[in-house]
Amino acid sequence: MRRVIVYLQPLLVALQFLTILPVRVNNADYSRALRQSLLYYPLVGVLLGALLAAVAWLGSGVAANLLAAMVLTVWVLLTGALHLDGLADTADAWVGGHGDRERTLAIMKDAASGPVAVSAVVLCLLWKYAGLGVLLAGSEWLLIVMLPVFARLAVMAAIVSAPYVRATGLGSVLASATPVWQVWLTLAASLLVLLALAPLPVLAASLVTAALTLLFIVLAKRRLGGMTGDVYGALIEIVEAAVILAFVLFI
């Protein structure tokens, strides 16, 4: 039993960082679990997707547009709107920073949200809502389970492919503690499993995810010299919205 609990610790740490699910981690195992938690990000995506699919299935008698709103609400609640906050801060900072690194970072730290931030969040949620409506109308339960996975794969790739702005930040800790080959092996294995389940939609979603991840890395390096927690959050939200669109176009 002790061994099982030890193996679960990295997953629990990943759940702590990516969701608001009430999980507890043994303090004695925390440092080791943190170093291994990055490899469990795809599984966190699967768990989130499974919860969303369960909500969708339980409400399958409800009109698709109303059910889409319900599922989207649960989606936001499960993540505590943490990634939406990152999207808002990043959008505000990118526009208000006018190309200046220090100004951009300062705006990211500001808790206030301007019209650019609000617009980015509203548009992102609108895309998700519209896409969910189509998937739910077609009872695409499997694709709904997959939705959150791609964004977690994107963050994994970004963490090991681009430096973190602050040397002591979580991104730096994870990147230095997790062997890069293990991350890429986990990414490849995850994609192979997803491709086997739904080849065409997953191929389209994978290409979109790879393109957006590369774009975020290039832009973040150029403007900031690396990634930040807010940029990771923005990447998650944008990839999720784009993957929904890819699924809708290729189901």
C-alpha cells in the first residue's frame, strides 16, 4: 500500500498545480514527487476530460447549447480559472508592453485586467462553448475526454524546450529535475495512444498543438527571454480552444 501511495504522489502534485481538486501530498515525499510530476500532466488531462465527459453524459437529455454551457462551467471550475487568469495577464501584457520586456513583465504582475484581457478571455470561452456544442450534439464523448490532454502536452513541451524567466520558478525546477528524454517519450507515447483511438481528429489536433506551442515559445523568447507561469496558462487556454476547432472540422 505504501508503494502505491508513493507512486501516486507525482500525480497528486500535478493535480495540485493544474486543478483545484482537493488532493493532499505527503510532505516527506513532496520534493521527489515534484521532480516527477511533469510526466503525469497527460494523465491529469485525461482525468479532467473524463470528468467533463461524465458531466456531458449525465446531462445528455439537455439541449446541446445549454449542456455546452454546463460543461464549460465545470471545466473552468475544475481548473479554478487559473489558466484563464494567465491568458488575461498575457494578453494585457503583450499589448500594453509595447515590445518592452520589463514593462511586459510588470503588467503581467498587475492584478488589474484591461479590455484586452477581458476580450481575450471572452473570445476564448466563446470558441470553447461553440465547439463543445457541436461535439455534444454528435455525442463525441471520446473527443471530449481528449480535449484537455493536448494542452497539457503543449505545456510539457514548452517547459523542456524554453527557459523560464526566473531561475527559481516552477518551470525551471521541473525542467531541470525531469530528464528531457522521459518528457519526449511520454509525449510520443501519449500521442500514439490518442492517434490509435481517433486518427484524423488527433492528427489535426496534434499539428495545431505543435504549431501553437512553437509560436508561443518563439514569441516568449523574443519578448521576455523565456516562459512565465502566465504564458503557460495562456498556452493551455489557446491550445484547448484550437483543439476544439480542429476536432469539429475533422470528426
